[in-house]
Amino acid sequence: MITVTGARKNYGDFAALDDVDIEIPSGSLTALLGPSGSGKSTLLRSIAGLETLDHGTVRIAGKDVTDVTPQKRDIGFVFQHYAAFKHMTVRENVAFGLKIRKRPKAEITKRVDDLLEIVGLGGFQNRYPAQLSGGQRQRMALARALAVDPQVLLLDEPFGALDAKVRADLRTWLRRLHDEVHVTTVLVTHDQEEALDVADRIAVMNAGRIEQIGAPDELYDRPANTFVMSFLGTVSKLNGVLVRPHDIRLARQPELPAAEQGEAGTGVIRSTVERVVRLGFEVRVELRNDATGELFTTQITRGEAQDLGLVAGDTVYAHAPIGVRDGADTPA
């Protein structure tokens, strides 16, 4: 387990970490999610020992490592940029940490071969980093970090420099890798989809503080406040209530179904269809609130869109039964 208590870090007048407390369970994959400047990378680097806290403690597996050097914290660290040794082969790059620790040659060979198979680079041992794709170089970097069998694996925006398709493929691969090796992993990302896709737990950070921490479903379905809801997925605003676009129901008539009449929510909103966009299996409907003029968006299935027969200029009635009132600290 990683335990950070009362962590504070200032750069001049800027509070990068403002009294942060967090526990990261052993064997979990926890994402630190937030916008630029929220403190997520500073927190990760503080766990690694690459930043010195102004106040607070860091414990790894019960040991206070607050004043311990990074080399003695038993961690693996992977940055956004690969930091590969260009003059070394893939095998030599992955073996580097083991050679520094003077492990037996046979042990190094077996460990490196096993890891390269795990990360899908079994046939690339003798290639150089320049001969690999970006995704392959990042897999090599992860294998190198895992080679020394660290207690903790820290990933700082590891896929940020890659294109969207490669990022998506590597997210799936990272989740499978974690399920196989079970090393305690902390992932820094500003990508909401990435956090939801790979993490067991997500800590949403803002202005040097943790707004909420929990399982992805918990944060998505029961956000603690409007910041968490707005940052973790798309939102629409109806009558001062923030809702998920896929929770908005559309109808041709203003009457709610009997099953929904007792539900708290946005109320029924007379709206005008501005645009209908078909996105494969789903349809995005862009609407204007007739009373306020505010634009909002809903996502419905192709079947629902066909049943409603929506076209630009149509009048429809929108309603969402759940949400977070704009400016509130707790779910509505």
C-alpha cells in the first residue's frame, strides 16, 4: 500500500499540493486524473521521491520513505517520453537495471525474455529503439521498469505522445498486463476515457486537492460535486442541473411516463432540435432550451431516433431524472 498524508508542495505562491491525503491499495491500478496544474504529476513525483514535500509523509508498504532517495524506494517509473538508450538494443535496454544491480547473467536473460513476451516484443530483442514504433517503445519502457520487480509502478502520462488509435490499443494492453503482474500501479492522466478504461480506482484532482476518490462507476454515477461530474465525462445543463447526455429522455409530448413522474430531476423542458448527428450505433441530438435559449446535447440510440423521426426544427420535450445541481457540492 502507498499512503500519502498531509502532503503539501508550493512553488512560490502556487500550491501544487494542498494538504493531500490518499491511500493506494496494494495490487491496485489507481489513476490520478485532473486538468493541467491540478497537482497529479507533483503527487506522483513525490511518491517517487523526485519531488521533496514541504510538509507531509509518504509510506510504501508501511515504510516511511519521505526522506528516502528514489533509488531506494523500490519503484519503477515510466515517463511520457521513452528515455530509451538509443545505442542499446531492446534486450539491453530492458536488462539495464538488472545489470546495474549485478544480477546473474542467466537470471537477467530469463527475466528479460519473459518480460518481452509479456509486453508483446518477443521478436524484437535485437532491434534498436529507432526501429520501433511509438507504441512499441513505450512497451519497452514498461518492460524496463518492471524488470527490477518493483513494489510500485508509476506511470506519468505514458501514452500522451501517441496517436488516439495507439493509445486505445495500449490502454487495453496495460489493463491486461496489470492483471497478469499485479504490481501496485499509479497512472497520471488527463484523459477521462483512459482513466475509466484501465483503473480500479480514480482520484480526481483539482487545484492541488483530491475532489473525490473511488471506483470508476462510483465517480461517474455518484459524483461528489459539479467539478467531478463535468471532468469525468460529458455533461449537458438543463434548468440548472448537470446531467449525462445519455440520461436525457426525449418525447414528442410533454407528459412524463407514469414511472418517471415521481423522480427528482430537471423537469420537462420544451426544446427545439438544432441538429441530428448519426455516430455509428448512437445519435447525438443538439437542442435549444426554448425557455432559456441554452444549447444542450443528448445521446440516444439509432432505434430511438428512428422512432422519434427527429429533424432540425422539430419541437420535443426533454427530461432527465438524475443529475447534480450546478454549483452544488453533493448529487441532486
